[in-house]
Amino acid sequence: MEKLTIVKVGGKIVEEEDSLDALLNDFSKIKGFKLLVHGGGRSATKLASQLGIESKMVGGRRITDAETLRVVTMVYGGLVNKNIVARLQSMNANALGLTGADMNLIRSVKRPVKDVDYGFVGDVEKVNAELLADLIAKGVVPVLAPLTHDGHGSMLNTNADTIAGETAKALSSFFDVTLIFCFEKRGVLMDANDDDSVIPSLTRSEYEAYVKKEIIKGGMLPKLENAFKVIEGGAKKVFITSASALSDPESGTVLQ
Amino acid sequence: MEKLTIVKVGGKIVEEEDSLDALLNDFSKIKGFKLLVHGGGRSATKLASQLGIESKMVGGRRITDAETLRVVTMVYGGLVNKNIVARLQSMNANALGLTGADMNLIRSVKRPVKDVDYGFVGDVEKVNAELLADLIAKGVVPVLAPLTHDGHGSMLNTNADTIAGETAKALSSFFDVTLIFCFEKRGVLMDANDDDSVIPSLTRSEYEAYVKKEIIKGGMLPKLENAFKVIEGGAKKVFITSASALSDPESGTVLQ
């Protein structure tokens, strides 16, 4: 199978002109097939505020009422996505911007209300990767916005890490998938206060030992749980590193 | 060659829930391969106004400064496009929302400044229809927003009639193309005040005779000029009718 590199970047990087251009430059130089998943939360919060819509977050997740769904559809699916696509096109990457609704790529279910009503937030149910894999094999570079659909006519706001992970798993039937999660730090750190303390590689058992010793904790736990599931779902490698290290992911943490 | 039906609908129809659902219902029932081109001007004007951005129009065309480009990218490429895509998916049409930047589908040049500086408005230069034709042949239903790109990293606001016409011409190498332009009236009228006076069919010479007699005039002239160029560019038929007559375009005016 041919190699496919999937890169997930958060909102902050794609929303500032300078960091976006640097990122896309590095991304466009990745050899072979590639796919980008992006966030856009800061721009959504900014537009919502300009429109007098309050942004309510619970545990880092955006409560998405009907008005907010309109905002994230505009910002993620339109503004951020098409800005990235147009720039990649100028860098000789044949980008194609997609949400989960396009070609029925990712169908979700509206998250059931338990303690919190998240509103129009989607939990991924099914990834239809066949047409996507075809396009990738033809040299197309998909750019995925953090939006899915419910199959009944509504878009759903969906976590970008989840989209990256589920897409990586589904595309593992067609390609040797490497997934690179970009976040603020250069990798998973032994000491949160020492940016040079990157753990170079982690197996699940090593990870669990670190968790037991409380070396790995907090926000890293769901991120790593998600990452290990991607490996267990068929991806070859998952890197956790910073966007600025995209040209050298080996300097981050690799899960395999 | 297989038949492909391209439908172009203006902003008003796609921006009201009831008329949009009726339209998409009719559209989804069109037999065989199909493609939709949509506008969205009213929503763009509304969002611009909510953001305190003035909408300046010259001869029906929007002056598109940098701020306005952000608005139309959000509204056309995000809000309107993805709303249509999600709804079509619920009607068993495998919709794929696209701008001209996606897969480098339509590259434009920023309109040169003569009497008026239209800003980030694109004049279509090249349609790359090969990947699009592939997708259509696989049953994908493209939904095109009125946006293109300049190949240098910027999106450009582009007239939806032009996009429909240029796409129809480019796809005529792959399919027997019928293009249906939907507007307010049921067809080209003999008498602008009589909605029942639809001219059933027009050749270029008949059209020119009507123009000479001033029976066809005003806003219909650029619309029909554009439509005849589509025929001359390879499309089999162009219908001019109303969105409510989509299931029976023969009740409108046919150019061939």
C-alpha cells in the first residue's frame, strides 16, 4: 500500500496568516499522498461575538445551538476551509475542501443529552472512505473541516481530533496511514515545564505505566487515548508534535 | 454520451427554507447525472449588514473588498453550500459542495480595474473538468458555490450564471449537457406583464429578431447572450424557466 500522511492542526495555527502560511508551506512539501484536518474555534468565537451570540463551552466543547451551528458552518466550512484550499492550490497541492456531509463522508449522530445538552454536536457513526481514497490516489489533497452531518439534513459540529482519528482509521484499508496530531508542545513531555523533555516513543503499555506514575495526566489523557485507538484501528504510526515540527515529526512523540 | 442536467438557481430560492426544500426535492428527482449551481447574495448582504459592512452594488454586481470577500466566502462556500449539501444527502443525492478553488476546478483572474474597481471579483479563465466529470460519472452530485480562485492563494467572488455556463461548456466534452437557468419568470416572455406569454423556443436568429423588435430587452439580454454562448460552447440545450417549474422545464423557454 502507498503511504498517506494525515495532519491535524488546531484552530490557532490556521487562523493567523503567518503561522498558517508556514504550516501550509511545510504541509505542501510532505512527500506522497496527504490530507489535512483543521480546527477554527477562535474564528468561530470571534464571529459569534460580532453577531452578539455568546459562546458557551463545557469541558472545552462548544455548546452548539441553531445560531452557533450557522456560525461554525460558515467559519469552518467556508472561511477557514476555503482560505486553506486557495493557499494550498497556490503551493501546487490540489486541495479539495470537505465537510463530513460532502459525498456523505462522515455521518454522525447528534450527541444524546445526558448531563449537558451540547446541541448540534455530532458523534461520528460512519466514515465512507471509498470515494475519498479514490481522489487521494489521483493526487487530490483533501482538507477536512470539523463538521459532519446527520443524514437527515442537518450539519453537526464535530471535534477535529475525532475527525482526524476516524478518517485515519477508515483510510487504513486503502493506505499505510501516518497521522500527525499537532498541538502546542513539541511532543508528550516527561515534565510539563520542560519543553525539551519529549518522550520519543510510546507503546500502550509504556503509556499506561506513565499514567500510573502520574507523569502523563490531564489534557494529554483523552488525546493519547484517541491516538492509541487510531493505532489499534489500523494506522501505522501516530505522531504527537507541534505544527512547527511538521517537517521533522520524528522530533516529537511517536505511538506505534 | 450520458446525459447531465445542470441547474442554476439564484439566491432568493435557496435562502428561504420552504422554497429551498421544494427546489431540492424537485432537483433530487431529476433522472440521471446532475449538478447544482447556487447564488446566495441576500444572505451575504444580511451577514455583511450584521457585521457593519456596507454592501455596494454596481450594475447588480457586488463590490468585493477584503472584508466582503470574507463574508461571501463564509456565506456562499459555507452556510448556503453546506446547508444544500446536507439536505440533498437526506434526499439520497450524494452531494459534494465545491468552490472553484477545490480541485482547482475554476481558476479566474481578478477583474481588471476600468471604470469600476470591483475588488476581489473573478472573471473565469479556465475550468478543469476532468476530476469533476469522474465524480459525476460515479454518481456524485456537485453543488457549486459562486466562488473561484486566482491560483495565487486568494478566493474570488464570481457570478453564478457565469459559473453555470462555463461549467456546462467544459462538461460538454464528457456528457450531453442540459443547462436549466432558473429565474423569477416561467420563461422568456413576449410581454413582460403577461406571465403566460412564454416564448417556447428560441434560436439565435429568432432571438436577434426579437431584440430588433425590442420584444426582448433589458436584463434578459445578458442572460440570453450568456445562454447562447453555452449552446455554442457545446451544451445540447439551455432552458430558461422558474425554479418552481424544475420538474417540467419544457414549460419554459428552450434554446438550442
